[in-house]
Amino acid sequence: EPEVTQTPSHQVTQMGQEVILRCVPISNHLYFYWYRQILGQKVEFLVSFYNNEISEKSEIFDDQFSVERPDGSNFTLKIRSTKLEDSAMYFCASNSEAVYGYTFGSGTRLTVV
Amino acid sequence: GENVEQHPSTLSVQEGDSAVIKCTYSDSASNYFPWYKQELGKRPQLIIDIRSNVGEKKDQRIAVTLNKTAKHFSLHITETQPEDSAVYFCAAKDTGGFKTIFGAGTRLFVKA
């Protein structure tokens, strides 16, 4: 079964540093998403990406965040200057049609110290 | 803004019993309702979904019901097994948009 892959699985960073989280969505999927989950809490929408541009973003996705699809396979989330409250599990997801459910990646646990 | 409420937050059942998780949503434009299962330390996985033109859908031991008028939808698991133990998230989406709004999750314990 096709999978969404994410790297790294765990990232520890100093407050104020930049981090890049990487995702490889399923190859024939067209819609890509980033969600985050603070420990023990709900899954929160960050951003969706379609046709090489952001299609929707949440209030969480401020100027410190950016996304990019630098080539035909990778989809990245950059946090420019990390804060303690950015510590969470970040999930990438994709689907072939926006009307379908997601296939989630295995997540990157980001710890900001 | 859009919101999805989920109850209960924790549910403990005996193996073989049924489990019911209930959700309500606020955005009347929502028309797609997926359910995800998340085992400890793992990714959420889609287990069943329902669209607004259908009132009920069943897949083996799991079923979902939708009451669009009341903006309620529910997950029913029958003949529960220990491997059903996980966190279950309901979610709602307006398929005219891109984001999915998740409930806070229900931690289900199935006791052997």
C-alpha cells in the first residue's frame, strides 16, 4: 500500500532556530497538507497546497511558516524561528481528490528547547 | 468559527461489548465526515467515512450514522476487541474547501 513518508522522525532544535520538515506524498496525489498535534490534543490544520500554491491556511500558519514543493516529489514545511510552543508532532497528509480522506505520514516529532 | 465537539473523551468497555462515540459539528456546509483511528505513537488512519447524502454506512464491525438536521454523527463499534484500543477522531469537512476540522479525540480502552 502506498505511504506518505516523513523525515526526520524526531527533531530537537534550539528556540529561534529554523527547521525544515520533509514529506514525500503519495506519487499520484494532488493535494498536500500539514497538520500538527500537540501532545494529547487534537489534530490541527496548518495549511493545504494544491497546484503549486497554498490553497488554504489556518491562523496558526503565520509568517514564521512556509511550505514548498521544490521538486516533483518532496513537500516541505519550514519554521523560520522556532518557539517553545511549536513543539508538537507534525503530520504531512495527501489525497488524490480534496473530497477524500487523508493518508497521513508517520509524523515528525519537533521538540524546541 | 468551525468546530467539532466529540464525546466522550475516554471510553472503557469490556471485550465483546459495543462502543459509541458521538460528534457534533457547527458548520452547516460540512458534507464529508471521516473517522480516524490513532494507535499510540502512530499516525491517524482513516477507518470509515460518510457523506451528507447518506444516513448510515457500515463496514464489518464499524458503522457510522449521520443526522444532518441535528448536525450529529456517531461511530459504532460492535463486538469490540483489545486491538480496537486507540484514540478515535471524528472530523468534518466542507468538500468545497480544503481543511478538515478534527474533534478532540476519544481514547477507547477495550478490556480483555
